[in-house]
Amino acid sequence: MVSFKCLAACGLAALPCLAAALPRPSCPDGLSKQTRAELTMQQVQQELGVLISPGSHIYSAEDQEFEELTLRYQAFRPPKIKLVVQVGKEEDVSAVISYADRNSVDFYVVNRGHGLPLSQGKFNGIQIDVGLLRNITIGEDGTSGLFQGGTFDQQVIDYLWERGYATSKQTTSSRDPVTDMHSHLQPRAAAPCVGMLGPGLGGGHGRLQNKHGLISDNMLKINAVLANGTTITVSADSHPDLFWAMRGAGHNFAAVTSFELKLYPRGPDTWYHKTYIFTEDKLERLFELLNGVDEEKNQTSHMLNFGFYFWNQAFDADKPVIQWDFTYIGPQADVEARLAPFDNLGPVNVTDANIPYPEILPATGTGLDDPMCAPGLNHVVGTAGTQLYNITTQRQIFDHFVGKSAAYPALAGTFVVMESYGVNGVVAKDPASSAFPMRDDYLLLQISVNYAPDASLDAAAVQWAREAVDMWNRGQPTRRPTTYVNYGLGDESLESIYGYEPWRLERLLSLKKAYDPHNKFRYYVPLVRDA
């Protein structure tokens, strides 16, 4: 077996190179008493293999499974994976982290691989794959369920719907639908392939949040593994300080193997979904109407909407078009009058459906097998939060889109997404009750500059995203910039991500020092950034 030192010559960095930068931890089983400079795959398999369950697997770059397990949705500055451990049981996560800690090897826990931020590109080490941990257990009283860390949206929706339940999430919108040629671009607002847990650690918006709040608001218990491999239960009664931090900044503190979440009756058997396509001459009037809808959203617990700027030459060969999707939790007849102004605005295309909620996703081109879930593109993103649309700014963003597409045709697969969820259930929670800092961001705005990996386009993509975010923020001069942690690139200010109140960052950094003093969890929008 070839050593990792030798593999480095072939483009694979040696594990001991990672270890050298970190202080040597204690070695209770004696493994790290020997030098790790010649750590080989055979040694890892022998040492780690006996510590994990028979259902777990260890893969190197030489194994055919390795490429699939390390293929990511975000291709822009991806992590460097040298070894994948696919765990078969929750306790295996602790075993792998303990092994990595004793040998000063970096680790990164991955479920569906949809993370966006730049900080992931600094990782070099062992990927802990939890994708096999997909069990769901509904509690005896039906008010909560236990979800393993590998569960994902479509699986959860189908499982709960069949049994008469829903979660607060019911699938949040996708950060980054993947698209083919820009002439056929069809971005949509649902991501069945995204994991349940990742968004929840950063708050987690969802279709039922107007009634029930964020995903993180509905977490009752978190089974977690600390950076030294210690397994703990985190809740309001057990490590309540960490429970506060994990709900909004959880990526910084521990690996989660399972979590308990509140459940609710699923509601109406059918939901109504309607999609409009408008040409750009309707932009100003469209956002006037949308601001009217959003001003009444506190009284509207059953409807949410999403929109996009994107290229679709079937409707306009010269300029991007505007797509707007409305989802109503109930029958069509109950919402027709409220959608009539949009019907009268003159869309160039309209589609709709009355179907059970789980069928909405594939019916609208957002199923597990649709392009939006495919990996391999660069997604350079920027995000902002606001309360109402600044119509002048929305026009500026659109015109900016047109100009950038003309200057960089290879970036024409870009889209701008705007999301409106209900807010009652979010603002009803005490802002100090969790680390999630931005309960008064009623609208989520994001640009995703999408393109096939090409280093010559990277600077232009980053500039485009930053310019768009600056426009949004200039359009609301009375509010400070905010960055939804699940949507950002990670180079934004810590205050915009984790909160401007001084006590928030002070508390988070104090807890970070207590629970992860060596900053092992630093690869997803870290609280403690590298110098």
C-alpha cells in the first residue's frame, strides 16, 4: 500500500501535513504515540476500521465510490477530500472524530454536499459521510419525530405526508437550482435533494414558518459529537447554552448525528401552485403588487411566493424574464381572487396545479432527478435581507443582470431569486431565545452566478455578486446589511451573519472557546476565521 507521503507527489496531500499545523492531542489508545509521517491507507483501515461498525466503509481516491461521494453541488473552491468514511451508525461519527482528533487530522461532516461558502475550500482531510443515516422515528404521541443526520427533504416530506404529518420546513426554497443552457433555464423554488439538518443549524426557512417558525425553532433535542469525539445530548435541559448556539450558528460547534423536531398535522390534502412568466416591462407593477401581498402576509398564513430573474429565450430572446411562483396551502378557489391582479398583469405564460404537496416538486421540475439537484457547477452567491421590495433597486438589479450577461455570455446561466415566506411564526419567537439573529428579514434576496468551472471567470463572477448585494443594501439605507448564513458566500462580515448586537458575538465566541477551543469546526462560515 502506497503511503500518503508518496500519494502527495501524485496530487494528494499527505494526512500528516495536516496534522503538523495543529497541537498534538492526547492519545488514550496509543495510536498517535508513533510518528504519523508514514500513515498509509492500510494503517488507517486497520486502526480506524476496527473502531467503526461493519456497515461503515472507508474509501480512498483509488476506489470507484470515491468520486461520487466527493462530488459536490458547489464546484467553486471545493474542499480537498483525501479520505471518505461513510458511517453506518451514529456512534461511528464519534469514533471517526476521536481518531481524527488523536492524529491531528482535519475532518468535515457531509450529508448531501450542498454547502456554498468559500471557507469549505480551506479544508484538507477526512470527509465523514452521514448519508446512510436516514432513519425517521415518530414519537408515540405524534408531536415530534427523531431524524437522523442523513435525512433529506424529499424523503422527509414523503415519509411524513403518508403518515399525516408535516414539519415546520416542508422544503425550503433551493439556494441554487442547477441549470443547463441558459436558453432553457428553468429555476424553481424547492430543493428536495437538500439535507434537513444543514439549513436547520442556520435557522432554516420553510413553507409553514408563518404558523410554526423556523426549523431551528422546532428543534427539541440534538444528539451531537464534539471536536474531541465526546457524544452529548443538547436541549433546553442538557447543555442549554450550546442548545442556544446550535440553533442559528450550529455549524461551528459540533457534528449532529440526529435531532428531534416538532411535528404537526399535515393540513389540506391538496395545495395550489401557480407559476407566472412576465417580460421585463411588467417589472415595476409586479413589485407593487408583491409589496401589497407582503404587507398583508401577517394575516396570510397559507400563501408564500418566490420569484426569479433568468434567461429563457422561449419567452424573450433579448432580455431575461421574470418568473413568479405562488404556493397556497389549500384549494384553488380560496386564493383565485387574490391572484387575479397577477392574472391581469399580462403574463406570457401561466401554469398551475392542484395536487398533494409531495407531487408539487416533480410536477414543477424540481424533483430529485431534475437538473436543479445536479452537482458540478460554480455558484458564486450573494444575499441580502429586507422587508419590502425597493422597486427602483429591483429595476437596477435587472438592468445590471442584462449588462453583465452581455459582457460575460458564459455567466448567462446566472439567476436572481427573491423569496417571501410568512413571518408570524418567526417574529413571535423571542429574538434572544436562539443564535438566529435576523427575524425581521421578511424577504430573502439572492444572486447566484452559475457557470461551468473556469478560473478565468471567477473574478467577474465574484464582482457581479458583490455589486448586486451592494445595490440591494443601498436600496434600504435605514437597515444594516444582513447575510442569511445558509445563502452567503461566507466572506461577509461576522456581524451581518451572526448579529449586530455585541452580546450575540460575545456569547457565541465564548461558547466556541468552551466547546471547540481548537476550532476544528471551521469550514462552514466560521465564527473564528483564519488569520
